[in-house]
Amino acid sequence: MKRIIECVPNYSEGRDKTVIDAIVAAIKEVEGIKVLDVDPGEATNRTVVTFVGEPEPVCEAAFRGAAKAKELIDMTKHHGAHPRSGATDVLPLIPVSGITLEECAELARGLAKRLYEELGIPCYCYEAAAFKPERKNLAVCRQGEYEALKEKMSDESRKPDFGGKWDAVAEKAGATNVGARGFLVAVNFNLNTTSTRRAMAVAFDVREKGRKNPSGDGWIPGTLKGTKAIGWYIDEYGIAQVSMNITDIDATPLHVAFEEVCRCAAARGLRVTGAEIVGLVPKRVLLEAGRFYLERQQRSLGISEEEIVKIAVKSMSLDDLKPFNPSEKVIEYLIDNKKAGLAQMTLEGFTRETASESAAPGGGSVSAAMGAFGAALATMVANLSAHKRGWDARWKEFSDVAEKGQAILDELLDLIDEDTAAFNRIMDCFSLPKGTEEEKAARAKAIEEATLNAANVPLRTMEAALKALPLALEMARNGNPASASDAGVAALAAVAGIRGARLNVRINAAGLTDKTSAQPLLKRADEIEAQAAELEKQVLTEVNNHIEL
């Protein structure tokens, strides 16, 4: 899984478009960064920028944005309605996928250290990145705002975590609050009422803070941890909504919040007609929801990611008020910069490209494709079996198989393009200069490394396709008998992919100068082919038992 984080810096300038554009341009200079939103506010004199990418580029972009803000914003002249302590006021890092909050906290501390050491900007670390418990609260770090910063720097208990000297940089740039926090999901739940009071009552039922105790003694907590909510009326839609911020999507996933708001609304004679996601969500939020509703329906979870997301959208009526397009609302889909490759082509396009005079795609990519077909067919039989009339009690058994099949299918689809990329890398190495002895040595080393990689990729194809064969065997034995032949073709396709990939392992291994590195590859390839042949035999025996006349 790709490691993706979001950064949402707030800059103390919301009126001068030239300054805002320059800061955003500095962020965009970093390769691999995608700016999702720029939201300036005139009254607050503050701009919120949202950008995403992998951790290293995001941290670099955050640094460059802060450097440009330091250059262009003078805090001695800044006034606005929003609390602030620096030119770059807050700089939170937020995990989206493949990375933990703790890892983001370490990145935030490192970023704060770099901002001080290289730019001289004093920094406080807040929320998950806080060095002191009390500084988990941003308000504590920003207490007194910019105007109190000089005094705070002379106080050992209140000075920044990085930097403690009031100098020209601190005077002009102020202090930056660098932190790490969980992803916040903003969602509105649509109610079949126009009553703000009733919507507010449901909000009080569910939000973590709850409502004031009628006796006047403290608060009665709500049912959902990590949530904030209010009720309001929306003129545009003519309905009341429960507007919620989910600040901890691990404690309260979106679908859990939806179900609980539905329950509490029903208890008050109301009905939730749908939900509206405000802004963006990580992909996992919708995948978790889709899987939850599939399990509730006793349906197989081993379907495509697209279909799981569709189930989530329909189950929570995310398209109740307006169309919901995952490609515009899911962060990972917005930042997927992957160029369309062989696996994204139509079947006809891939076949004709293979038939062209180009040497790639070749046998390695076709072998991965055959393996993918094998995994796909085994998965299909599992899904058909999970949905077979009279087999409802066995849905989980087949769903588990289908989920494994989907994972193998994804792996093999990636290998279609990886094999062609490995071949192209060898070709590129042959084009390296060879005018001097040093260049010849460097070229020979690059060719050897690329050839070793080109032998390893089809070996990975063999390993992946081999994992599809036990699934085909299980489906031939226990799956829907009407699909026995499909389980058999799954085995034949997987074995064809394995045997084809083995030829590519051998031809690339033969090109290695260091034959000692070739031997383990060849040995493992022989082992896989032998295992595959035995499994193929077992699958076909089971299939033939089903279809004998």
C-alpha cells in the first residue's frame, strides 16, 4: 500500500492573492505533490491549503511553503479575526493510508526541527507530535497569539519546543505550530424534518460531548466517541441535518456513525434519508463501510474495490442530495498519478499491442495476464458459490476465498506492467555511454542489475500465480458444481502463466554474468513449476468427476 499523508497548513494571509499564489507555487514545485484545495478568508486574513502525497515530498513541500511564507508575510503588520501565532500558523500532518499517526508525529517533529535549524522559525509541536502533554491542545501552544510570543520566549515553561530567542526572524515570522492529527471526516446526515430543534436533539444524543444534564450537574455523554455534532436547517435543500465532524475514524468509522444517527433519529420519530460527505475522505472509510454492509447482507467481500465503494455509497445514500463521484471525493483517487499502463488497456488493445512489432509487452507480461485470468476465474467461482441459492449459511467460507483471489489478482495485474518495465530498463542500460573504461564498468554493472531484476519479476509472477491454484482446487472440490469447468480453466490459466514466466526467468538468468546469483532463481522456478503441475492434476481430477457423462 502506498504511504500517503495530507498536510493542511494555515497561512496568515487571506487578502493578497499575489502572496497566496507564491506560497502555493512553492508547494507545487515539489514533484509528487497534489494541491487539492486553496481556501482564502478575507475576514480571518488566513488561507488554508490542502495538499497530499507521499511522506517525504509532503514534508519538503511543507518546508518550502513555510519558507515562502516567512519571506512574504510580516506578522508585525498582520491583523485578522482568527487566532494566529505565525506566518505559517499551523502545519498538521495527517495519515491517509499506509502510515500511522505515530509515524506522522515523528515526521512533524523532524519538520519542526528543520524549520528552526534552517529557517530560524520557532516551532511548537502539538496534538500527537507534542513533547509535553499540555501541548496536545493547540490553544495552549498558541495562547496569547503572536502578540505574546516575545514574552513567552523568555519563560522556560512557555517557550517553543524549537527556538527560544526573540530575534528578527521570530519578530517577522512569528512561531509555527507543527503537529500530527487523525483525519477528520465532515459529514451531514439528512433528516426527513425541517425542525432544527429535533436535529439538534439527535446531535446531542450521539456526539461525544453529549448534552448538559437537566439537573445542572455536568454533562450526559453521547454515544459516539471522537465526534462533534450540531443540528441545523439548510435552506438550499429545505431539510434539517445533523452536521458531524468525526475526529477519530478508528473509534467511530463513518458507517458506525451513520447507523447510530439512524437509530437515534428513529427513536425520535425521524428518519435519516441519506448522508452528505463534505470535502474529501480516505479510501478506507468507504471500503470499511462497503464491507460492513456486504457482511450484513451475507454477501461476498471478494469483489472489486469499485463495487465495494458502490455498496457504501448506496447503503448510506451518499448521493441523496447530489451525485457522489468517488473519483472526486476519495483522496487516493485524486492523487493517483499512475499513468495508464498495459493492465488498464482493453483486452483487444493489449492483445494488439502484444502482436505489434514492439518487443514489449512480451511473454513475461502475457504470462502475468494469464495468471491474472486464473486468479479471476477462481474468484468468480467463489463469488458465485457465496450467492448460490440454498448455500446462504456458507457465504463466509466462499467470501474468504474470493477475498484471497482478489488480492492475488491485484498482484498479477501489477506484474503485467512490471515485467515490461523490467525489459525496458535493460534496454535503457544498453544505451548508456561506453567511451571510457569507467563508463564501460558502470554500464556493465547497470546491465547486470537490470537483468537480475528482469529475472526476479517473472519469478514473482510464478509465486503469485501459484497462490491461485489452491483456490482453484478448493472451488473445484467445494464450489458451485455448475462452475466446475471454470475452476478447471482457472487452473489451466494459472499453470500456463507459471510455465510462461519460468521461461522468462531462465532466459534472463542466462544473461547474468554472475551465475551464482542465477542458481537460486532457477531452483525456485523449478520448485514452483513442479508444485503447479501437481496442483493442476488435482484440480482437473476434481473437475472431471463433476462433469463426467
